[in-house]
Amino acid sequence: MNTMISYRDAMREALREALQRDARVFLMGEDVGMYGGSYAVSKGLLEEFGAQRIRDTPLSELGFVGAGIGAALGGLRPIVEIMTVNFSLLALDQLVNTAAALRHMSGGQFHVPLVVRMATGAGRQLAAQHSHSLEGWYAHVPGLRVLAPATIEDARHMLWLALQEDDPVILFEHAQLYNVVAPLAPDAAATVDIERCRIRRAGRDLTLVTFGGMLPPTLAAAEQLAQQGIEAEVIDLRVLRPLDDATIGESIRRTHRALIIDEEWRSGSLAAEISARIMEQAFYELDAPVQRLCSAEVPIPYAKHLEAAALPQPATIIEAARRLLGKQEAVTG
Amino acid sequence: MNPLPYAREQCIELVRQMLRIRRFEETCAQLYGEGKIRGFLHLYIGEEAVAVGAVPALHADDAVVATYREHGHALLRGIPARTIMAEMFGKSTGCCRGRGGSMHLFDAATRFYGGNAIVGGGLPLAVGLALADRMQGRQRVTACFFGEGAVAEGAFHESMNLAALWQLPVLFCCENNLYAMGTALDRSESQTDLCLKAESYKIPARRVDGMDVAAVREATLAAAAEVRSGQRPVFLEFRTYRYRAHSMFDPDLYRRKEEIDAWKQRGPLHALTNQLRAQVVFDETDFQQLEDQVSTELREAIAFAEASAPEPVSDLHRDVRAAARPKT
Ligand SMILES: Cc1ncc(C[n+]2csc(CCOP(=O)(O)OP(=O)(O)O)c2C)c(N)n1
């Protein structure tokens, strides 16, 4: 029997499972305990697991992320929550200069089995210090594995797999996904891994590559394109580092066209990286240049209409897809 | 009952400013419910005596750096209520053309440097503003407001050290409302004496009753004079309390109702109003007159925000960099 569950609750179940199964696991971050988590993901866990394992931290991102690294070195399996990717910039030093580099620079002597979770993305009118998508910054860094669960299954089951890694894993939870409710199958774990992308919708006419919070609008756009006789294949990247080139390449070999939808800014984005890889690996399969639809290159503005205009939307995805197929006439509906 | 701290008219003005912020924010909460204001909205209700005591105690050419809980500071600094309201409505007439919203109010004319939603983010900025004054020989103060939660951030400690090391004219104003979101001070600080932290950087520090508007005003006047003439930082800790939840998303389950009620008993607005009532000629009609003034301003601000045009989407990309590069 499938159960209906929200992304938020699925994430909480994942945390609960990890805390139950492995005594080395603990959660720390700002307001994860008494407050219940800024996005209510960890609500109730303090009561269940106590203050040693559900650890409220002061406002000191650099300090507690670094402490997570140290605790991982010391034999624990910490899960560190950072409220939002914008605040993770205060901890970037520890993540990039220490967590990601330690195995290599110690000549393989030390390794950091740390999982860092953080919310990301725009869409709630939170303006320029709470809304950015910087996944690509982390995906740039060797030594990290970067995950972006966009479905209920992935929210429920990626965390445990992340905790089995012996090296740091960053998990991005798009703030717009927390309230999404969908059915979860009892055997969903079998469908989840942290290595490959997933084809969320099969299609023959073009490939839409996306991840995280852009998956729902991309799937919505694909449905509308289908009504116009265009069958789009939708790839959910899921794993932003290392990228699963093979699955993307196979899809391109079937559709010969690719549009990448990425909430980051276009310059230097994951979309840029994926586009380059398609060019390197499947150039002669392409019937048209790879296209990208990203956020406008502005700090995300507060006003609702400006924020909406800054982000890819189903309508702009449809428009870009049609343009890629050489269908530029005005579309209604 | 204590004697009135100031002459009748000045006390009434302090009441009026506190009332102005209180009503402004109550209305914001209501407009949030109606969906006119969105994003994060952090209310200052309960803490008004701090801004009302401190901000007008500064000079017009001093600088103010604040946090995301800054409506009161912005109003007192002289940013018109209508442009603040329009900002929160996301309109083109807003003080930041709808780009910032509640958490990011800025105003160059009054040297109001935000509106910062990164906890601790304003402190280094204040240090730099003061450095510029110092290096250019200006006798100005930079007042930096921040919550006690910021004290745990590295930015706080780095800023304290720089300001003290370089003897910079910064007035650090810590608004200690005892909670950083759901985390009480004693659950986040090994040393809860915040003045001691400042003193450890050799910055003179004073604890002030932040529910007493006159105490705040006097402490700020003295400290600002010291910063200005002595060209060195001073740290003030204002003990205060927020009555409302952290933001509109906070279920507020981490503190007891009795605690909130006890602080409300000491509410700065009521305290001074009652003192006025008891000691001089100030009655319901006088108070009503203040209410009327405040509500006229507020109604006008909302009408202005409602009537204002949204920024054209074609202007989405403006103000990311200067429109024209300097000629070289
Ligand atoms: C660097 C950073 N970390 C976390 C947050 C989320 N956050 C916003 S306000 C806040 C509490 C801050 O408390 P305090 O400094 O005491 O100010 P108050 O809200 O009480 O006025 C937190 C944790 C943030 N905005 N910035």
C-alpha cells in the first residue's frame, strides 16, 4: 500500500530511520531541536532522540559545520543542517578547504563521512539573501558528492545512502518542495540510488534536463507539450556531482535535442557544465545547439512579479522547448 | 511612580513614535494575512523603546546599520512610511523599488544602510563605514543594531576586534530580546554576559533597560558623544523582548505564555503613557489624538502603496551593476 506523504515528512522519516539504525548518527544545526527546524523538518525529533543527538547550535555556521567535520573524523556520522544555502556561505571555508580536501591532502589517511543538508532556491519572495541556488558552487568541488532529491522517494531514501559514504555529501532540499505531497511505495528504497540520474518521463522529441525545484515545473511543461504533440523526455539529475553523463548521453542519442532547465544563474552554472559535456560527448548526435533556461542574472528580487520573471516557469520552458524544435509560432493554452 | 523623564511635550513625542511603530507593524501583520505583504516579516512589537530611544539620539549625518527587524529604525530615521509600505507591497515607489521587501530597507538620503538578513552581516559593514569616516577625518557615528543571536557569529568577534584595534567610531547596539528564533540566550552562549564580551576587546560596554525609552535615549546620547569625540567604539546592550513570534512562520512554542505576559506588563508604550496620565494633563482625548495622527499617516501610506505601479518587468535587470562604466 502506498502512503501519501509530504516531502518534509519523508525527509523527517529519513532522519528518524538514520537515527534509529545507526547510533553514530546525530543531527545538529540552528533551531533543529526545540524550534523543530526552520522548515519543520526535524519537528518532534528532539523529544524522540534527546538533546545529545538533536543538537541545537548557536548562530555560528562556520563553527558547527567545522565541528561536524571534526566529529566525523572522530568516528561519528553527523548530519549538519544549514538553514539555507545563502547561510552556508559562512561555512564555505570549512566545507571546501577542509571537508572536501582532507582525504587527498592527508594522503588518504583521513576522511570525512559528513552529511550536510540545506534548503535552497527561490519562489517565496524572500529576496536576495535567502533565495539563491548555488548548487553548482558545491558541484564544482572535487571531494564532495552533491545530491538534489526532488521526489518523495529520493527525499525518503537518499539520506541513508549518503550516510553510507565515507566522504562528505551535500544534500540540497528545494524550499518549494517541502509541501509537495505524493504517494510513497513501501519498496521505494529499491528505486533510489545516489549515482545515477532518473528519467522521470520518457519522450522522443527532445530531452529536458533539470533537477531539484525545477523538476515539477519541467514535468508540468512536458505534459502541456504532450498536448501539443511534442513528447519531451525529462531527466532528473538527482546527483549533481559526479554527473551521470551516460544517462544524459543515451537520452540525447534518442532525442537529438537538449534543453537544460536550471534555477541557478546561467554563467558558470551546472547547466553550462552539462551543456559542455553534451557537446564533448554527443556533439554529432545533436540536431540543434543545446539550449539553457536559467534564472535571470540578478540577485533574486522581492516583488512577486519580478521574482517570477527572474525564474524559469512552465510557460518559458514550453517556449524554449518549442524554439529548440523550430516551432516558434505563438502558442495558446 | 517615577517622575516624568522629560517635559510633557517630549514625552508625548516619545509615546507617539512608539505608537507609530506599533500600529505600523500591527497593520503589516494584517496586510500579511491579506497577502499584500509577503516573504519574511519580522515584527519589532515590544521592542519599540530601543529604536525610539536610540535612533533619534543620533545626528542626521550619522549612519545606521540594522537587521531584518528594522521597520522601526527605518521609520525613525525618517524614511517615509509610504515608501516603506510601498516597498513591502513590492511597488516601484518603494524605497528599494520593490527589490528588497521588509528585510531589506535601504535609504541613502538618511544614511540607512539596511536591512540585512544575514545574521551578523551588518557588523563588518559598520566597521568599514566608521573606518571611512575615520580615515577621512569626519566626526560621524555609525550605529549598528543587531540581535544577541549575532553575538555567536564570527562576524561579531572579528568586528569587535577591528573596531577596537583601529579605534573606530562605531556604536554597537545589541538588541537583546533573549531569543534568537527559538534559541534562548543561555542555550546558545557559554558566557551570557554580553558586555563582558565587548569589554574583552577593550570596548567600553553598558547594559541598558531596553523597555525604558528614556534610559535608552540617555545611554545612546552619552555613548554617541563618546564615540564621536573619543573616536572609538562603545557597546550598548539593550535588554528587551519581542512580544510576537520570530516571523510570520514561527509557531512560537519555545517560551511560556507567562514569560511573555510578564514582559508585556513592562511594555514601554503603556509605561510612559500611564506615567503621563498619572502625572500631567494627558487624557484619553490626547491619546486619541496621537492615534488619529498615526492612523492618518498609516492610511495614507497604504493608499500610496496600493495606488503605486509595480516595477516594469523590463527593468528586471537594472541596478545589478552601474548603468554606465566609468570612462578611463
Ligand atoms: C547567517 C544566518 N544564519 C541564520 C539565519 C536565520 N535566522 C534569521 S533571524 C535568526 C535569529 C536571530 O536572532 P537575533 O540575532 O537574536 O535577532 P532577533 O531575530 O531576535 O531580532 C536566525 C537564526 C540568518 N538569517 N543568517
